[in-house]
Amino acid sequence: MICENRDTASSLKYIQDFQPENVDISHLRILLYGPIGAGKSSFINSVSNVVRRRMTCPALVSSSVQSGHSFTKKFQTHKIRRGQGNPRTFYPFVFNDIMGLEDGEGEGVQAEDLKLALKGHVKEGYKFNPVSSLSNDNADYNSAPSLDDRVHVLVCVLSAAYAKVKESILQKMTNIREEASNLGIPQMAIITNIDQACEETEMDLKNVYKSKHLKMKMKDFSAAVGIPLNCIFPVKNYSEEIELNDNVDALILSALRPMIDFGDDFTDTM
């Protein structure tokens, strides 16, 4: 079941009070990856809405993926601001939004670029090239990444509205996951668009864990991408809402809290 308001308030306070355990790190870095149109940028905006307690838009989002290509073209770090006014302060966790994975060779973000990003070698603003990956003699290559530059938790973003993920995209995901595993980086997944995939949840988000259809979707995704079922979290991103919604907030927080916990645990090993 979705958390009650008291649990949602507790999770929100936990996140608002969070500070990394490792004093050598100023923020956790959360890297989102997945197929185009899965809702990576929308999830960042949704997190910002929930923790800032108002509607925000730190990450630009396209309302259509009809072109078949990723809207996000550059390696971007999104910080979430605390409160209002000056001086500006930010929460000690950041999100990296990247170009989406696409079907076939020479399409979408290169898996090799994602592997470099995991290690902190990709500089802010690097424009992804679907045909070739970043080389170590490129100006956008960070040859001496700090602990803050490295990724602390890797999050796969998939849409429940997909019939299935194409085999070539799954292979790219597998390559990225293997590299993250070699580096010891914790991994999890979020399943977006749960309201579009199931009439039960479209009518009432509180039905999310009662839906047999969504449960089967999560099992299928778990088998396809190799992420354990207890590390896959269903969410509904803010998309058409103009005000905050308690049930949307509860699902976003239920995914965000383990992201922060997993990443913080990993920093203890760095």
C-alpha cells in the first residue's frame, strides 16, 4: 500500500535533514539512465516538486517522443534548491540527466559514455555523440575526477507503458550494469507511467500494489534487466497536475529514500 500521510511526512523530513556520512563528499550523485521517453527528466522535476513543496521545473521535458530521439542531448547535473531567497543553498544530492538509450548502433547515448560517467570522467555540459564515445584527449574528459564527480547510485528508469524493452537496448543496459557492478555502485530501478499502464492505478494510485498487471510488469522488468524485485519502485511522475498530490508524493518519496540510503552506504566504501 502507499504510505499514509504520517509516513510520507517522516520520509520527507528524513530527506530534508539528510547529510552524507562521508565528510569528504559534499553531495550524492544519482545517475538516471534508460530508454527515451521513460521519464528521467520528469522524475527529477517530481523530486524537486516534492522536497520543495511546490511545482518546479529544473529539468526541461518534452511532451512528445514522436521523433524517436532523445530530448536530452547533454550531460547535465541538476541540483535541488532549499527554500527561497539568498544565499542559495542546495540539497546534498544531485541528479545527472543524460541522453536516452535508443534501439540500434549509432543511436542514443553510447554505453561507453555512461561507463565513463560512472567513474566521473564526463564533464558538465558534454554533448553526447551517438556515433562515438568521449575520448581521453577531448576537452570534456575529466582526467582527475573527485569523489563528488563519481556516481554513487545508478538508477534504471523504465516506463510501465512500454509493451517490452527492445533487445538492443537491454544489451546496452546489461553492459552499463556490469560496469557499475565492477565498480561496486549500487543499482535500483523505477517504473514510471503506472497510471497509463493500468486502469486500477489510473483511477486510484493507492491501488498500485494491488494491481496484478503492474506486479507482472515489475517481474518482467526484473527478469529483463537483472535488478531484484525489491529494488524496483513504481512511481507516477508529475505531468498534468498543477498542484501537489499526496499519493504522487508518497510514491516519489518511497523511491527517493532508498536511492539516498544506497548511495550513502556506498560512499562509506570510497
